[in-house]
Amino acid sequence: MLETHLGCNDFFQGSVLDLIREGEVLTTVEDLKVSMRCSTEASRLVAARNGWPPRSSVDTAEKELRAVYERRGKDARELYKSL
């Protein structure tokens, strides 16, 4: 999500942000319907990018989503140590 927002990733041909509806990414992968849940922070970023509220909210939403990813990365590293 964050990488697509920043223009660093072509996941779903760069349109993953357009696929989010009601907190989920709904799409088809190899003829299989897929529904992936999004974090609240991801949904906020999509809403901010869609033009309302103003640009400063996009920056805030991006920071919140980045914090979620950093926490998840830290949790994953801790889990890896315990394995």
C-alpha cells in the first residue's frame, strides 16, 4: 500500500489504491476472487488521496500508515528471533 502510494511499486499494475472499497481490496488473481483486509490507516490514506480532506491530511495519513508498517516489521523480526 505505502509503496504504491509513493510510486515505488507496480503491485496490481499500480492500481491497488483504486481497488480499495470499505476497508478491503477486492480483486481477482488467477481467476480466483480475493478479498484482502486493509488497516484503518490504509483506508484513511486512500480517503485523503481522493481529495478530501486537504493535502496535509495525506501527509498525516502517510505517517500513520508508515508507523503501522514499522510496527509490523518490528513484530516480524521479534517473531523470527523466537522461531
